[in-house]
Amino acid sequence: MKKLIALFAVSAVASTSAMAAVAISGTSSVSYDDNGSGASTTSYDADLSIVGTTGGTTVTIGMDLESLSGPSTTSATMATTIGPVTVSADMFNEASIGTSSGGNLREGTAAEDTGVSISLDAPIGDATVGVDNSGNVTISGTWSGVTMSHTSKSAGDTTTASAAIAGMDVSVTNKAGATTWSLGTTVSGVALTLASSQKVTATFGLAGNTMTVSSVPKRVSADAVVSSATVRGTRIVNAQAAYSTVAISRSLTSGATLAATYSTLDDSLTLKASVAF
């Protein structure tokens, strides 16, 4: 692996003489939340993404512009290819965000997040076989309209399958013996989604606006898990009652989007103006 990393470093330095391209994009928003019976609040968000590409090497940097301490980096990665080998370096420490049946939670610690990964992808017939430096082996491909992927790893195999059947998008994932699924379809112009977590959403046009109705199931509590050599730690998850939201958004001629969201969780109304560039 050391030889591959050394070759990666040399190839990245050598490519500086090639023609480079830089793309800058971002988002910005301001939100007003009346918080139901609580005190109203106003929040802001501004993010920037910088992507530099030269040859087969790409550097991506994410920044949070409204941080209390000033602009701060939220991500920094560099990836390059050497023949069929892909080398990716994560240069920023952060706790990743994951999900479980208990709802959203943060996984891992900052010190676990950086590192260099090396993967090899080779096409074999209609399938692609990949292996990375952690020893994980992935087989993926599309057969008869069904896209499938299977990853074999020590922490538990993961198998995913997705397909469009009779106008319905179906996705199934089995991870370490636990199965999750989602269904999506459009009926009379209304886009409906249903997930195994019992979350239901419906999106449709309304007099030039887009309206999304969501039913969010209750969230059970989960204890924190301490990280070990084989298990990524998780922070505590607090219980939460089931609730519904209704969101109406409209694109303005100014290029911004205005959205209003009502939540039964705390009987609150949130107004948000956002723009992407």
C-alpha cells in the first residue's frame, strides 16, 4: 500500500503543470421560526463548495460561511485514478451523520474520519468487482433492469437492489441482516414515497407552488455506544413523538425560493428564503 500512496503523491504533484479547472457553487438561506408557543428565532446558513480538477485528479473543499468563529472548513478531499486504481484522501476530521430505526444520530469521532482509501474496480462481464484497502469486496451491476450491489465486509455484508416496476421505484437494502426498503410512485401528478421506517411523503403542484406533506413516525431512544476497534461509536438518541409537516415552496423570479413549513411536533411555522448558485 505504501508504494501506491507514494505513486499517488507523485502523480498529484506532476499534474500541477496540466490545465486545471475550478468550479465554485454554494447555497444561502435565512429562516424565521415562530416555534409555536415558544420564543421565535431567526437562523442563517451559507455554504460554499470549491471543486478543482486537473487531469484525473479532483480536489473538493466544503466551507461553512456563517460559523460564529468565521468561515470554517467542513470537508476536504482529494481523489485521483491510476489506471483501474482509485485513491481517495479525506483530509478533514468530522463526525459523520448516520441513520437508524431510532432516527438521525451522529456516528464516530473526529479522529476516525480522516484517512486514505485505495480501491480497485474491474469489469467482469456485466458486473464490476471492486476491492478496497480495508478488504471490502463489492460486486455491482444491472441485470434485466434491476441494479444490484453486494459488499462483503467484516462488520456485516450489505446488499442493495433497486428497480422500476410498473411505474414504481423500488429499493431494498439488507445490512448485517437488517432489511430496509422504500417505494416511490406518481399518481395523478402526486409523487408518493413510503419507507420501511413508516415515513410517508406526498409532493404535488398547487397553483404554481410545490406542496409536500410528510408523516414522520415516532423515534425511540437509543443509548450511546463507545467506539472500539471494530465498532463505530454512536451518540445518544432522544425519543420523539410522531408528527406531520406541510411545506409549500415557490420559485421566485429573483432566483430565490420561498418556503413555508408547518409542523405538528411543536405547532410551529417556519418561513425560509434560500438561493443556490
